[in-house]
Amino acid sequence: MVSPKLLYPLRTFELGINDKTAANLIPDQAVVDAENVVFGKGPFWKRNGYVRYSNQLPQPITKHYQHNRFNGDKAFLAVSDKKVYTESNGNLSPITGSLTGSDVQMISYKDRNVGDVVLFADGGKLKHYQAGVVSEVTPHAADTNEQTDPGLNDLANLTNFRALAIKQDRIYAAAHPTVKNRLSFCHHDPKIGYAAYDYWPAIFFTDIATDNNDVINQLEVFRDGLVVLCENSIWFLRGDGRTINDFDQQKINVPTGCIAPNSVKIVGNELFYLAEDGLYAMYSTDQNYVSARLVSTLVSEGRILSSIENTLKSIPLADKRKAVGHYHDNKYYLSFPSGLALVYDTILQCWTKFTNIQANSFLTKEGVLFFASNSGHIYKFDENVYSDDGEAIPFMLKTKNFDFGYEVQDKKYRKFWTIARQYDAEQSIFNLSAKVDYIDVDIEQVSTDESQAWGEGIWGESYWGYRDVVQNELRIQKRGKNIQLIITNNEVDQPLTIYGMTFQYKLKKP
């Protein structure tokens, strides 16, 4: 009896990368590896590229910030080499004054006259941008009554502002020069009705994680509280009182703390942060319950679906500490100094990897993603651009080792079809290679342009006339127990979208 020809369609890779499970055991909808691939509910495609947006500064740009003014207007600032610049349509202009350091955190607020200010935590004393000048904040001179209640102003002694957060019109800071686990907070002045950032009473502080003198790395408002992210622990602070007794301090039950201050971002209803052992998402199911889950490895019913755990393990700790996070278009970006960016799709709950994105800071402006870089430029992503500042975007997808449910039985791999998009103007090709029983099979170049006859040799026939969707056929004619596909494209200005793939094979006798 002749063995029938069987078809095995691959309709989606929506589970993304799984780098933790063996290549023959991951789900069919996952891949072993991918670079610059965007996964959809069905198709997958090469990510869009970016272009230069700003003029070039002589030193790296470490921060790009949107300042929301009280009249509803927006202004944009950038930081480079301890200097602050205004940014307007990519034009960077220096502002008078300087910072202590270039690694800064910025928040928008108001002064005692309800004037717009930007506050800077730059590793030194508290600074503000006000009336076109960057300068140190002058401590408020407490009058006789204020010296008694709330007490003497300690701002002059807070010389190491590293993190800032605003909660319920009070400003919190990690700023003490020697007590690294101390959380200070400013005075809420009843005469003006909001926080006075120039008045930090000496008794307005609480020490977090006193049992091991942990170090506060970041502050973030989440739900009804303030999250204090330390190096080895995470704490949740509720309340907004004038004394320590008015606050409820709770330690979150997580294995470890946050090692990358700039990784911390609100992502939907969760708070993402990078720890030494992975990426976590903090969540709250009710007012009194806050916890966190690991998102660098996603598990369902005991089976790993998507994971970038081994990728994270390969990144040096020093680079992890410099990781920069951002949430844009239902995706969380985590960029490292090497240019690697791990990207989590919150809709599909899957991971992919982008390269060539050496971001010191991300910013979304009117729905468009920007990032600041060591090159001294700010770059802008563009959905109609298919290169990175003129350089090729290296696309790569590596599937699992497919055995089609017959692990020990040989198969004759006969044909393979791809269904891809044909673009109006741009050329779009990809290289297809395979491993049959872990042995390389020759690479073939596949074109999605059917306006010309290109199919020769082992490729199926080509068509004349324009089509939006193109089907290409490859005759494999190899025998083995399992097969893995590798798809690549490293061409400048070439998009690529693949809608689906199908194997044809015959089972051989065991």
C-alpha cells in the first residue's frame, strides 16, 4: 500500500519565542528564536524601521521627556552631557544651567505660584526647570510657626536625588546621601493646597527594608499606593499623611527586587520591572492584595508557552542594570546597551526580540515611538520605513523541530509552500533554509514579487500579473525524523510579511 501524501499547515506563531524548552518540545505555535519579527494572530512580519529625527549632539542623549503643562500644552526636553535641551520638531536647543549627572528622572509639577516646572533627580541636589532656566531648588525658609510644625527644612541635606514620584499631591524621593533605603516626602502646604517641593521637613521620612539596609532604586505610583522598588525587595506604601503613623507599609511577596530603575513601567493594569532572575509584573486583585508574577516565562497548565529566560541569562548584569523599558502600542519594550530589545506583546502574551535599538530613553509622541541614543540623535520609528537609519534590519525566524506527531518514524519531506504578501513598490525576498535531523539543507532565495518570472529549478511555477498574496512552492525531497526551518532577510529597504506555511510529507515504515 502506498503511503499517502500528508499536509501539515503552520497557520500561526502567535506564542512567540520559547528559548527555555527543547526545540522539539515547544508548541507548534512557538519558535526557537526570532529577530526583528512581529507576531500576529496568523501572519508574522518584519518590524518597521527608524529614521533620524533630531540634529546631532556631540554626546549621547540620555533622556527624552514630554512636559505636560497646566494649560494643556506639551513641551519636549532632552538631556545630554549634564545639559538640558528643548526639543521642537527634532531641533535641539540648549537651556541655561546644568545638571549634576546625565542619568536623570524628570517629573512635571507646579511652583508656589502655580507656574509650570520640571523637577530633576540627577544624583545631586533637587533641580528644576523654570522660566527657561535649569537651577537648584532654593529651600523654602520656614517661618516661626513652620519651624515648629511641620519642622525644619532638610532639603539642603538631601544631596542624592535618585528617584521621584508624585502621589496625591505629595512628592516622594529617594534622596538621602548615605541612608540609601530612606524615603523622604515633602510638605503639603495647606496655604497653597498642594505639595511644596522646596520644603522637605526633617521628620518627613520613613526607612524601608531596615532589616538588611536595602537600596531604593525606583518609585512608582500604582493603584492607590506608592511602590518602592529596592535592590532586593519591593514595598507598597499606602496613605498620605503628615507623619509616619499615617502610612501603611507592606512588603510584597516576591523573590527579589528591581535591579534596573529605568525598566519600571505601568503596562495596562500591571507594573513591569526587571529583577536579577527575570521580568516581573506587579498586579492587584483588590485593595488589600498586591503581588507579582513572572512574565519572562509564561506558563499555562504546567507547559511553557513563551520564554526569553535564557536570553536574559546571557545578558551581563551590568547591562541589565542599564535596561530601559517603555510601553507602546500594546507592547512592552526592554532595551539593553547592546542594541537588543526584548518585546512583550500584551495582547498575544508572547515575546520577540528586536536588534539595533540602542535606546537610552523611549518616548511616545502622538502615537509614534521615538528613542534617544548614544549617537547623539533622537530616532523616530516610521511604519513606511524598512531600514534602520539606512541600515538593513536583520530578520530571522527559527521554528521548532517538527516531527508531525511521529517522533521516531522517518518521513519523506516532499514539498513546502509559503503564502506571503506582495508589496506595491518594494521588493520582498527571503532566504529559506532547513535542518533535517539537525543537518543543514541548502538555502534558497524566495521572491514574493510575481510580476516577473523567477521560478526555476526546484521551485514551483511563477505567475505573471500583480497579486496581493503570493504562494510559492519548494520541493524539499529529503528524508528524516524531524525538520526545522530558518527564514532570514537582511536586505535594506525590504519589508516582509508571511501569512502561512504548509509542509507536504509521506510517512515511511518504522
